[in-house]
Amino acid sequence: VNYVDGSTAQQEGLTSVNNGVVTIRSDSTNIASGRGRNSVRLTSHKQYTHGLVVLDLEHMPGSACGVWPAFWMTGPSWPNNGEIDILEGVNYQSTNAMTLHSNSGCTMVNKNCQGNQGCGMQQGGPASFGDGFNAANGGVYAMEWTSTAINIWFFGRNNIPAGATGANPDPSTWGSALASFQGGSGCNIDDHFKNNNLVFDTTFCGDWAGTSVFISIYI
Amino acid sequence: VKNNPSAFESAYWTINSLKVYTSSGSTQNLSPTTPGNVGLGSSTPDGPITENPTRKEKRAAVPAAVVAETSDGNLSVEAGKREIDIPFSSVVEQPAVTKRSIADAGEEMYVKKGKVMRHLRRHQMGGFGHHHS
């Protein structure tokens, strides 16, 4: 993948805004060379510790061989400040993957969150990711991060709770989270997760989407 | 990926809104201010890179954590990042590929100040806050 800079992204039409709706694209017209297919990685300058993130998403990168889209948060000096993967998957994955990554000493959902493997789960059904998500006009992903838990919800377009994207969303009315990472004796969340930036990116291949079968077409 | 551009016609994000709520008294609405007026981030100069071959490509980035107040009180959110492609020595089908890619991509977005999220206030989350680092 070749993440281009801002002006290139704009010149090539990879980023655009229409009526407040943001579109972020990867190149789909040129044969790739050099570092690979042009794409965009958008990172917030602002960092967060705790909070409620609510993303109303109409479309995400569709299912394709070698594609690896993600909406996630990550901190400096990875993995010492943690990583929260809210929406992520590769290739033709049929349901969303939600994963935390940390340094040592953090166990949640009965898994060691340390390092590359992380701790997580795939949940949400076909409408939560890729082509299935897009066919249903997407929906809302929300992630609530407190000292006690990191919870992720997905609501399809027709099931978005009232007020979820308004001024005062109230997760306590949303029912069970799709993925619930509970802190406590297994993991002191505040020790392992802090100062995270928000990131959108679409990469290609890589060491998840690019494993085995796909490595042969890696640029 | 290289030779089949049309396979990625669907590789795009359409973001209606992105909002971050914190207990510090503000709802930060991460949406561009004016259509067509998204300021795209300037390139971050390349710098020393600490390579860690066990990292996923996706996360091998050093985000620039610079937040600036704009004249209208909104916070400018600018992207600045670099990417490190990692060696694929553990993959057997092809000779190891060692590459290093550094690129910046960015787009400014703006954070609008808003209201406190009641849920968080009600529960009085200790140490809750957002950072301006």
C-alpha cells in the first residue's frame, strides 16, 4: 500500500466532502507500482483517553481479495498505550472483528491481549462488515471506553437507537454490546489504554490480509 | 492488488458523521466544516523509524499528535503518519520482501464543541477526560 499525503489524496479524488459526508477512497483506476496501491490513512491529531465514539457509516471498503480496512484507535509507543480495533477485517471476511491489543499484563474475554494477536472476537453477522454492511446501507458503530470496560455496539441502518448520534447518546439504553471487554483483575484498563488517536485506513495485503494465499500478489 | 484496480472500486468509506463524547464538557463532532473545504494535512517530515518486524503493517505508524485551535474555536484535526512495511520472512510462498514505506496521508477535520454526555456524568467516571497532547 502507498498511503499518499493530503494534497495528493485530494488531487486524485481519494478524499472528498459533499454536504458534510466524507468519502475516503483507495485508487481503483491505476495499475499500482512502487510501494503499491494508493490509499489513505486518516489519523486524528487529537488523542483520547476514555470517551464514547459514535460513527455513522454509510459504506466501508467492500469485500475484495487483499483488502484490509479498519476504523480503530491506537496510542504512541505501540502497544504500550493500547489499541482498540472497532471495525476491522480482511478479504471476504463476513463479520466484523473487534480486538484489543496491549502490552503485557492484560487479559480480557479470556484471552491475553498482549501484542500482535490481541484479544478479540468476530461478531455481528453479515451486515456488520464488508459487502453485507454496504448492502444494508451501513449503520452505526459505537465504542464506549471507561475505566471499567470497553464496549462496542453495532446498529444496522434500521435499528439505530434514538439519539445515538445526537447530542446526548445514552449507551445504558442500548442493550448488550456486541463486544464487551471488561476490566478488573484481569486487566486494569487505565494502565494499558490511554492517549489513543482515531484512525481510518484501507491497506492492502499486509500480514493479515496478505498471509499465505495472498502473499503471491503482494506488490 | 497491483494489477487489478477495478477490484477496488468498492474500497471506500462514506462517513456520515463521527462524534466523540467525553466527560470534560464537550461533544467533539469530528466532521468537516464546509463541503469542499477540507484542509488536507501537510506532510510530516520523514524521521527516524523504529522498526519492529512483528508489528502488523496496519499499526506500524507514528501519528503526529498536534492539535491546534482554529480561529473559530474548533480544533483542527490533522493527519500525519508514516507507515512501515514489514518483512514477510515468515511467509513461505515467496522470498522475503523487505520494504520500508513512509508516507503521509491526511485530511483536516474539525472538532466542534458541544454538550456533556449525560451518561458519563451520571456515572462519574473517575479520571475521565480528553487530552490535548
